[in-house]
Amino acid sequence: MSQKRRHSVIASEEPLTMDMTQRHALFALYAIQEWECIPPRDDPYAPGIFYNKIPGILHGLENVSRQTVFRHLKTAVCLICDTPVDLERSRLDHIMPRQDGGPDDPSNSLILCRSHNSSKGAKDLLEWWLFKGFKVADLPRNILCLYARIYWQHLSPERLSNLCHEAARTFLIERMASLPSDPHRIALIGSTYAGCAFTHWLKG
């Protein structure tokens, strides 16, 4: 009995590969937020930019720089409703729940008011975001950056190799829609597989 063919190409009706793992999804999410921080231009960068950025994306995913973290903490307001949060008296939420291996560290901190903190609980941030009916485009780029970094650094190799969950696919599909062309979307996914293969080779 022949095995079901696993697709590794982008089809118009399915913009993501069917064999995309959590590792691939995190790489692509980080690459997307890197693109989003580029100032808009009349003549967008060519699709090859994603391949050129592979070393920088891998470095960024491994980075423990506090700059993005401190910018988020400095706001001192709930990510959802802008309610002021007393950081000295409030228990901050975790981007990656502790039960999933998330550390008690500022890099894993998420500012939510008491109500939204309670609502999120131990849910994955992307799953909770969609469950609440929030728009994918409204998750700030810096939070997407922190999410990709913390999961990349703290998920076990086995879990990184699992197929990516539906929330990550939804986020990727909707954030990819803002790219200027299909060649850009194809290059994003192609560079994702190339970058993750390079990582596997380095660590193998």
C-alpha cells in the first residue's frame, strides 16, 4: 500500500505546505515580522530578500536580546484593552505557558489586565487570539517576534518537529496576504525550508 504523498510545494488553493512543522511555522512567523518592520517603499524589495535574510532570521530566533521585551514592558498597559497594569503588583502572563516549558523570564512576559490574563490562562497565544475573535493583523509585530523566539528556543526538538497547529497556519496565511506578490509568498516558504534545513544540518 503506497504512502500518501506529502506536498512540499505551494498550490493556489493551499498557500502553505502540508508538511509544515512547528519549526517551519516559527521561522516563517519571525520572517514575516521582519518584513513588516521594513519601511514601505513604492518599489518593494524583490522576493530574494527572504533568502538573503536567512542568517539574520536564524540569529534573531536564537537571540536573547531584551530590547523588544523592554519596549513591551515599558507600555505598562494591557495588550488588548490598554488598561494600565501595575507591573510591580501584578502577575504577568506568559507568552509560552510554563506547563509547555516557558521560562519565568522577562522575555516570556505578556502584559494583560486581570480579566484578559484570566481568559488566556495556559492557552497558546495564537490560539487564544483567534478564540477571542481578534484580528490576526492586530497582533503587534513585536509580540509576534517574542512569540516566535520563545517557542523556537524552548520547545523540545520533538515538538518542533510536529506538524504546526492550525492557529499558526491561520496566522501565517493571513499575515502572508500582506506580501506584495505570490513570488514573495513562495520565497518566504522556500527560505523557511532552506533555513530550517540548515539549522538541522548544523545541529545534526
